[in-house]
Amino acid sequence: ASGLSQISPDQFPESDATRAALRVTGGQRFAYRFSGPDFALRIQADQILPELGVSQVMAYTLGENEQAIDTELELDIREAPLRELLLRVPKGYAIARLNASGLSDYFHHEPEDQPEGELRLVYGQPMSGRQVVQLRLERNKPLGEPTWSLPRVDVSKAKSVRGNLAIAADGFGF
């Protein structure tokens, strides 16, 4: 920076308009004052985190000898590209189908010390904008309980989540 000096962010004159336009979303805040007519500033930022919005459609199917979860995630990726996506998935389910544009690999892990499993999606190139992930999880055994607590599929570090839910029971002769 030439012709600029860094000042404390508390010394920056704020009004309602500047608070709305320059709202603080991160952990750090910087303010600069120019001291003459010739000034220049070049900023290089790293470790910018993507902002994720998720629209999710989930369909649960309960059969006599199987349980299935179909989910479609529409991701809205802003602020920075996404290279990996971490999903929290229920334990004991196998991945029957996984479709995602640009996906190069995935890793399914079920840590013993955590109540949920992890599914890490790795993309071949940084992804941004709207992306769709389709996932089907299956467990081939009967429910074995009088009630079924619906297991969740969550996107880790999502800023907002909205969606729809459907439930179907097949083959019980009701």
C-alpha cells in the first residue's frame, strides 16, 4: 500500500448505510486511511471460505427387508469455489448411487467415536454456482423396531438449508 495507513477498525466512521453495505461476516476486519492524493492498495486474500446454501429433497423408503434414503442436494456455492464437500450420513448404510457433476472421487468413513458417518466428495476442479448431488443410501435388513427415527443427511458447514421430505412404506400389507 502506498499513500495509505492502516487504522483501527474502531476509528472507521460508520453510519447505518456503511454498516449495511460493509457488514462483518468474517473474523477479521481491516480499515485504511489515505493521507494524500496519490494512493494505491493491493489486497491479496487467501483462505476465503465458500458460502453454501442447500436445497434438499429427501425420500425415505421402508420395505420388509430394506431401508433406503434418496436425496437430491442442490448446492448454491458463493464467495469462493468448493473443492471438497463433506456430508454427514447415517451409519450402516451403503452408497448405492452417487451422481455429481465434476466429481473425481469420494470417501465414505464411519468413525467409531462419532454417531454419524462421513461422506467426503472430492471434485476434479473447483466448483461454484449451482451444483446438484444425487445420493442413494441403502441398508438391506429389516427395521427390527416398532418405530423408525429418520436418519439425516446433512451438508457440513452449510449456511442455510431448506427442503422437502417424503416417506413411503412398501410391502407391509396394510
